Amino acid sequence: APKDKILVVTWTSFTGYDNQVGQSTTSTRQTWVTVAPELQNFCKEKLKDVPNQSDRVLRLEQLLGLPPNNGKTRFVEFWVSPDNLFRPSADDEITDRTAFGEFTQIPASPDANIKLSHLQWFENLRSQSYKTTGGYPWTRMGYTYDWGNPNSEVGLSEFVINTGTAFEVKSVQTTDKYCIS
């Protein structure tokens, strides 16, 4: 592992990383990720005995809070500095185990320094997330909305890599190769 980096993964249909394995690059968009190997562990525990690929893909879409049939085809692992990640919640810290879905829930303290840019990002995403067409379920709590688990909607911890962030592409694998092989 590169010094001071953590391994994260995103599920995508973007093929631009395919020829960049082992190389450093810079993100051209915000990228939503989970920390490896949380997603891969879920696959190996819950999907290894699911024979139908479309059922496996649907369960991944559910786990990650994505609409069905969204066309994701590959998992890309990145080495990234934790300083370049933020939690998609009102409390954007990544180093604690608490998140707040509203800015008014963050305890007042001299350390509670809410960046205006994060507040604007948060409110903009909230205004787009709950539309009947094109909207995504967003918990605002730093975890994916698992709409396929009848016992709990709490999915995986999620983070965002900012646009303009340098990272190294560790691997690009098809959905099945990453999940079940």
C-alpha cells in the first residue's frame, strides 16, 4: 500500500480507467466510493451462491442505493489520501463514527467549522436527490441506502472523492470478477 493512502472502490460504467492501472491520475468529477474491502466482503458473503448474474447486479444496486438497471459494469479500486475524501453528510468528517443528516444536529462547539462550500454542496445535492425522475435515495448520514434489505436500510459507509484529486488506479475488474472470483 502506498504510504498514507487508503484503498477505496467505485462501481462504474466509465471505461476511462481501464488503461490506467498502476498509474496516477486526477479525478475529473466527484466520485462516490466505499472503503475496500467492505463491498467485496459483502459480495463474497452474500452473493457467492446467487447463480443469476442479473440477480447479483440487482442486489448490488440495492446495497449501494442505486436505481435498477443503471448499467454499472466494473469496479475500480483507487489509492487515495484520506485528506481528499469527505463524508456525504452534514458532518463531512471521515475520522469519527458519527454523522449528522442536518446541519442543525451538529453539536455547537468552537471546533464546529462548517465550510460554506460544503453547505452549498449538501443543499444542492439534497434538492436533486428526491425527485421522482432522476433522483437517488440519499441518506445524508454517510452510508448507502440499501433498499433491498428488509431488516435495515443501512448499507455501506460511503465517501466522496473531490474533483481535482490525485489518486492511483489499483485495479479495474468486471463486476463478477471483483465480486465472486
